[in-house]
Amino acid sequence: MLVKDWMTKEPVTVTKDTGIYDALNLMREKKVRRLPVIDKDGKLVGIVSEKDLLYASPSPATSLSIYEMRYLLSKLTVEQVMSHPVIVVHEEDTLEKAARIMADNKIGGLPVTRGEDELVGIITETDIFKVFLVLLGARQTGLRVTIEVPDVKGMLRDVTAAITRVGGNIISLGTITGEEPGRAINVIKIQGASQDEVVKALEEVGARIKDVREC
């Protein structure tokens, strides 16, 4: 799966000279938490988050009256609080690359570019969560089985074949490294087979059942 297939196309944007109040109102109106910042040619030059706008302050001084503070804040623009240069992903990048960049940099969204700096979309942590739900078959009913197996060549083939033999249809399958060296964890969503049949078939090929439930 690629970023271009899950990103929000034509994202809501602002320019560098947009006032912070206007940007904040736009976020609330469009129900978004970050806005890419573009120049007059439509090129990406920054990004501003809701936190950036809410924490904006014209001065650390505390002697200003509330009216003076409001006046100074009204003069602040997005350019003064935006993040730049911007961390981005390309539309042809994989979703796992986008997720890794977000996790490593502790950010909740990435502008998506084509070429050097042409903005074509934005992908957020919410989009990644949606993919996670799809990969684990979370919106479909079935038997959810978590097993621990030896991390060896051919093991996944044996697991899927065992499920097929008892009439099971695999609708999702995820694999992660196990806690013990040389072990792997498989999370499988199955339809069309009973719990007893599936458990017995998996144990026969060497799988250790860690959890099984209808969901």
C-alpha cells in the first residue's frame, strides 16, 4: 500500500501571511489539526499545527494588558509560528515509511509531495489507524487467533494450509517478532471454521495458541 492511496487529497492550506486567528478558525471549521503552508506559487514552504497556534505568544512579557496581548496576537502570522523546513513523504512512498517517519519524529501528520515541493495531499496518524484496522480485519466478524510459532522458513505456509484444511478462510494475517529469539507471533482473522477445528489444526503444525476469540 502506498501513501497516495490513503492520503487526503487537496488538503486545506494557508499562506505565510495568514493570521494565526484566521488559521485557527479555519482548522475548527474544516475539522483538521494541521495546515500545510504554501507560497503564492502553491509550493510547500511549511506546516502549522493547532498546538503551534494555541501556544503562539508575541512576547514573554507579563506586563501587557489583555487588550495589548490581543492586539499583538492579531498581528502574528502563520509564517512566524510554522515549522520549516517541512518533513514530508512522497506520494509513491509506502505507508510503513510514512508511519516510521511519524513515529520517529513524534509528529501526527505529513504533507505529501510530488516532485520537489508540489503539495498533493496530507497523511495523518488517523489514516494510518484506518489501515491498521483493515490489515487486522477489525471491521469483519470472525475467529481471531493469536499464535506463537517458530520463525523458520515454511512455517507460515504450514499455518495457512492447516487453516485451509479445516475449511477456514483467512481474511487478515499479521506477523510480528516474538518475545523469545527465533519465535514469531501471528494474528489471524478466520471465517468459515469452528474454534475447536482451528485450534486443533494449528497445534498439529506446532503453533502455540496465545489467544482465541470470536469478534
